[in-house]
Amino acid sequence: MERTCHPLAALTGLLYLVCLLHGDHAAAAVTTTGTADGSELWGYVQVRPKAHLFWWYYKSPQRASSPAKPWPTILWLHGGPGGSGAGRGNFLEVGPLDVNLKPRNSTWLQKADLIFVDFPVGVGYSYADDPSALVTTDLQAAADGTGLLKALAKEIPALQKEGSPLFLVGESYGGKLAAMIGLSAARAIHAGQLKFTLGGVVLGDSWISPEDFALTHARLLQDVSRLDDNAVGAANKMAATVQAQIAAGQFGAAEKSWTDLLDLIDSKSGSINIFNFLLDTGVDSMSATSATGSSSQLMKYSTYLDGQPSGSESNTIGGIMNGVIKQKLKIIPNNVVWQAASTQVFDALVNNFMKPSVNEVDQLLSCGVNVTVYNGQLDVICPTIGVEAWVQKLTWVGLKNFLSLPRHPLHYCDSSKLIKAFVRSYENLHFYWILEAGHSVPVDQPCVALNMIGSIIQSPAS
Ligand SMILES: *[C@@H]1O[C@H](CO)[C@@H](O)[C@H](O)[C@H]1NC(C)=O
Ligand SMILES: *[C@@H]1O[C@H](CO)[C@@H](O)[C@H](O)[C@H]1NC(C)=O
């Protein structure tokens, strides 16, 4: 198989233009600090004038590596766009501590070093000096992401000095960003501008092809008895509108039509939870107050993990991020208030939201980068049947062989005969079907997710 990565001239030109416009040629300003023992590092990278990205690195206490098999590093990209990786990805999904600051036994730190970023600029602790510095396209976000990686390769000894393979893992919209940044980084590595090993790109319930998701929400819900024929007919009409608008490049209009489609599904399904079809939407204040407008799905995404264990000692994510965590980190400017979801960041990207990134995944595959897709069986917003639909559109030479192979059942985490997942791999494409999980696999199936990520990154600990 062809292993070289030929940049597309047009796309490179665009990236270059973005770089020039934003003065990326100047060395990024970097502020790095951390714990005395070096087990944690965090800081800001100013990737452009007025644009400050926050990152937080944890070194694994389980590190075991040999020159033949260096210990891997995972960079987690949260969804939204507008959700905070350093907050939600870290304390609610895979980081070493939970929201009550108690150890999480399923933390991915057992398998890899972890980097959480608040991405893009304007999310969580990351900030823009004024709103004009927010990104309006995924390409701009990818340029910022590549700028961040250039700085991190120098700031984090594991990456450049120790040759740790870096895996970009994205959830939901974070997966689209992971594909975009992965491609931009692969090219920068190929051109000798970025020096580290890109281990792979991992797409968890990722927003890769909005068209294929719009076309499959209703079919899935009909098959599991949450929509009737009448509702499916109406929903499919709306999905066809979304499809036509995307085809015409009318991404802003497509986003509105898609929101209408979700509103229809909500009313006809008895308010199904679009992140897990076995659940209904809670009547929490967040989703109730933001039911209209383009940000409503973002707010639902950002609050649906907030089910707090009962008890008065329980922390909230907003409470710790604006309290003890901010105090610990010391470098967060006083006027930066951590939010569950940045609607400004979402709104700045809204005309880009429905743009697919199937081509980027295709190019990653033909560049020889390992791409892993994992998807929760119960997800509605990024339904597995929609993911299978976009995978079938790939032009990658290995696709036919990939599709013809049998899947292997996985019995992770259980001595019984219950199957937890299926996997299929061919060359550099890997697909995990995760059973009994919704949109956030590490939350719904923490033990399965831990075992899966260990396999994906070939952790010496697995
Ligand atoms: C892709 O992953 C496989 C293991 O799953 C590994 O053997 C291979 O070296 C990886 N390829 C690249 C280019 O990283
Ligand atoms: C973590 O703790 C829970 C509850 O005690 C347990 O069910 C689970 O098997 C443990 N391990 C992992 C890896 O999730």
C-alpha cells in the first residue's frame, strides 16, 4: 500500500493562507507550569494574536515502556463545538479523578499519558482577547490545533524526546476536529515542520457526516419502536432537505433544518434522549431554557452527563472548574469563567457545523495513518448505521476488503459469555461496535472503553 502522504495543493494553499492571515510564522508564546514532581504539566499556548489555548498533561504512574515500544500519549478533544476537554473529558469521562476529586478506576491514564485541551479557542479555560479571534471554520481550528501540537512537542518531554506515539481521540464534534488536526499534523510531520510520532486518529461517536446522520436518525428510532410510520415519513422529508442543502453548500441553512428535524423527533418520540435511545430527555433547566436556536443540541450535549449522584457533598463540574481546580492551576486569568458549553464558540462555527469531514478521513487512510472508529450502539445523534453509511463512501483502496471481513466479538471485562463489543480491522482502518453504550462510550461502558483504548493504542500496559 502507498505509504506516502501527498498534500492536496488546494488544501495546503488554504492552510497556508490561514497561517499568513494569523501570523502563525511567529513563534507561539508559551506559558507552561506544573506540579513539582513533573507528573502534571499545564499551560497556555498563544497560537495566534488574541488566541490562547489551555492544555493539561498527566504523566501515567503506570508507565512501562521499552525502546521498542514507547509509552503512548492520548490527546482528548471534546465535542460541541464548545465543550471543555479539560473539564468534562477529564473529570466526567476518562481523567484520573472524578467530579468529586476521587480516583476513577477506569481512567485511561492506566494505558497512556493524557493531554486534555480546551479547544477551539474560547472553550473552557481557553480564551480569545476579543470575539474576532474565535474560529469560524474547521480549517482555522485545524491550523490552531497544529500550532498547539508544535508547542506541545517541545513542552512535553515524552512527545519529541522520548518518541511517545500521540493519538488524537475525539468525541462527537471533537472527532471531526481530530480528523482535521490529524491531517494537518500528518502533513506538517511529512514536511519536517512537526517532530513527533502520530500514533493514530480515533473517532468516538464522531460528527463526520451530518448528512448520513440526518438520514438515519428516524430509521433507527422506527426500528426500536420510538417513532411510528407517520413520523418517519415526515422526518425523512426533512432529512432530504438537510441533504439537499448540504449538497448545495448551504451549511447554515442545513443546520437550521437539522435542528427542525430533531425538534420533530423530540415531539413525536416522547422526548427521546438523542444521546441514548433507552433514555428520555431529562427536564433539566439547561435543556428547558435553551430549547430554541442553534445552540440547543450543544447545551444538551454539554449537560447530559451532569446527572449528579445524590448527596450534599457532591461537586458540580462548574463548581470545581471555577473553584478548586482554578485555584490549583493558578494561571487561569480571573476574568475567564469556565462554562459547561461556549455558545459563542458554537455560533462562530455554526455555518461550518454541517460540513462533512469524510474526505479528511479518506486522506488520513491513504496517508497510512491508523484510523479507528468506535461507536455506541444506543447513540441517536451519531447513529452507528449513519457511521457505517459514511464509511461506505470512502474511496480508500482498502475499503472493499475491510467491508468483506467478519467482525470479531470482544468479551472484555466479564468472565461470562456476554459480548461487549465487536471489532473489524483491515490495514489501517479499525471499527469497534460498542454494545449498551450511547454517545459517550467511556461514561456508559467505562471498563469496555478502557480495554478498547488499550488495544487501539497498543499500550504496553494492556
Ligand atoms: C497501526 O496500528 C497497528 C496496530 O494496530 C500497528 O502495528 C502499526 O504499526 C500502526 N501503523 C502506523 C503507521 O502507526
Ligand atoms: C471499577 O469499580 C466498579 C465499581 O466498584 C467496578 O464495577 C469495575 O469493575 C471497576 N473497574 C473498572 C476497570 O471499571
